Amino acid sequence: MTGAQITILSIYAVIVAIWPIRLLVIEVVLRRQRVLSNNSPRFEQPDPPLVSAIVPAKDEEVNLPDCLTSVCHLTYPNLEILVVDDRSTDRTAEIARGFAERDPRVRVLSIEHLPPGWTGKTHALDQALGHTRGQWLLFLDADTLHAPESLSVLMEYGRSEGASLVSLLPELNCQTFWERVVQPPAAITLMQSFPLHVVNNDRSSLAFANGQYILIKRSAYEAAGGHRAVRERFVEDIGIAEKVKSLGLPIRVALVRGLVSCRMYSSFGQLVRGWSRILYDALGRKTWRLVLKLLDPIIFCQSGHVALAAALILMALGHAGPFAIWLLILALVHHGLMFLLFLRVYTFSVPGSRSTPWFPLANLVVDLILVRAITMCLTGNVTWRGTAYQSSGVDGQLDTRNQELATDRTGGTP
């Protein structure tokens, strides 16, 4: 072998050698996660505090009926429900009013205008505050489904942990091919930056919450400035968590099984648009952070695909020497280790998943998502749920040129 070939094999061997470490790390991390279920303790204290469930809904006629049905069946005994119809052009308001007519706990607030400098969801939730009375606020996305005991379990979890904010990662409801293939690795791409055992450590400043389900003390919410303090954020959930934790108040995030599920997006286009927006804002609208995130799959995943293809091509062309053989061996080991890791990711995110063999395709889609997020950083242009936003290229803050577009039904808003 030539010196160049030896150098290539040495570098590639180092990349492959990283994967056993990654496997060990993800196994340790997943085993340390708190998982709540129907068997977890439930809130049984006397005089349960009033919880105000707030469901922002923009063009959610497909998701809202099932979501509200599940919320109305929650067994927690002291609950009020406010649906915020945010500029919907479909039957969202009609559906919400139908629930209000049948259940006195349900009320509807309609919003007709989005002021400059706000994202739609933050404005809707800010407007909801004055129409609620709860000591605790429960922010729910309209694409979530809830087991009857879920709120009782989360209330007890928060009480036992002394937390001012409790959030969770719901089970992913993946129905189409692209959902099953892309959702788990996309979620892991986000959560690599927010490991829950660090988030749940009161000594750490790292904060995270998932806007699909946030249960927060009203006093903590108001002290943190509410959604007004994060009005320009596209991932307002992380912003709220950062504000709360900066006050020295404990936050907790848990995984759940059988309690809450969510179908975030239902098509390939929705997946790409939605996850691009999430990663763009979650990583601080920083181009360099997204570039580093993009280099990870290129170096540690796609290098294996290139090596395997190169080895097979060399052999097909009659160059089956030591370089091609060792390259093939390393590539096969690399793919075996990647398969084991992604098998853990897929089955943990979606129990029973059979999508692991598609992980090379998922890697490419995540690349596309990250490239799109980088483009958002460079242009400042973001389109989210039918509204076009322009961010300043200087500090990433929203400009005043929010513009409503034709309705863009992009699924839920994580």
C-alpha cells in the first residue's frame, strides 16, 4: 500500500473506533432517563390546584377533535380548558365551540391579528393568560393525544421533584414511511444538544422544554416574563425553560410511555420545514453551530457509505489489493456499529420500529434539514404555519415584517 492509502485507512479507522464509544454513551444516557407511565404515582393530594390547559390552534380541524376529546377525558379533578383559535381559516373555531357547548370546562378565545415582532404561537399563548385562573398552566399542542391519567401523573412528578416547570417527550406517532424513517434521528439530532440528565440537574444552566406539553406554575411563568419574554422565538418552549431556570427554579423533563403521544408532521415537506425551523432556533440561530451539527453525520456516517462504495468499486474494477480489502472490512464494521446504534434510537423512540435499515436515507434527510436551517440563518427568512417572518441578520431578532401567507397546514408545532 502507498503512504496515502495507509493515511486514509488510519483516519478512517479512527472514525470507526469512535462508534463503540458512541454506542456506550447512548446506552448509558438512555438508561438514565426517567420514563413515566400509567404505573407511575398519581397526584392524590387534598385540594388539588386548578390547572388551566391551553391549546393554541391554527388551522387544526384535523387534529383538534381527537386532542380535545383526550383532554376532556383527563381524570385530574380540577381542570379548565381554553382553546385559542389563532387566525384559523378552516373549521377550527367551530370545532372548539362545539366542545365548549358540551363541556362547561371548555372555553374558546379567537385571535384575528398577529402584531409585529411576535411569532404566532407566542402571541396566542400570551393572549390566553388573562383568560385563565389556574395556579398551574398546561400548554398543549393540538396534535397531541393524552391518556386519562397523564395529567395526574405529571402533576405528581412535578410535586415529588419540587419542580416549577415539568415537560415531557411524548411517544412519536409515525404513520407514513418518511415519519417512521426521519422522525427518530431528527429528534436525536436535537436532543444531542439538550441531554435530559443535564437539563434535570439543578446545578446546570442548560434548560429545555417541549412545547407539545409544558406544565408550569403560574407564579414561575409570570416571574419569567411569560411568552412576552420570548415573543420572537420559534421554539418558545426552550426560551421559557431558560427563563425559568435562570431564576433558580427547578425544571424537569421526562420521557413517557402510554401517557402522551404526538404526530408532529404527516409528509416529507412538513418534516423538512418543521425540523429546519426547530433546529434553526434551538441552536440559537447560529450558523457555526448548525455547520458543526451538519459535519457530524457527514464525517461519522456518510464517510462509511463512501468507503463501502469505494471498496466495492475498486474490487469490481479488479483492484482487490490490501487497501480495498481493509477498506471493505472497516466499512462493514462501521455499518454494523451504525446499525446497532440506530436500532437503539429507532426502537427507543418508536417501540417496535422496523425502520433501522433505512438509516442511511435518514442521514441524508437530516443533512437536508440542517442545510435548510443554515439557509435560514443566512437569509433570516422563516415561514411557519402560514406566516412569513424576517429576522435581523445582526442579532437574529424578528423584524417587524411579519406577513400572513396562504394557509400552510404543516402539522403540529413542537
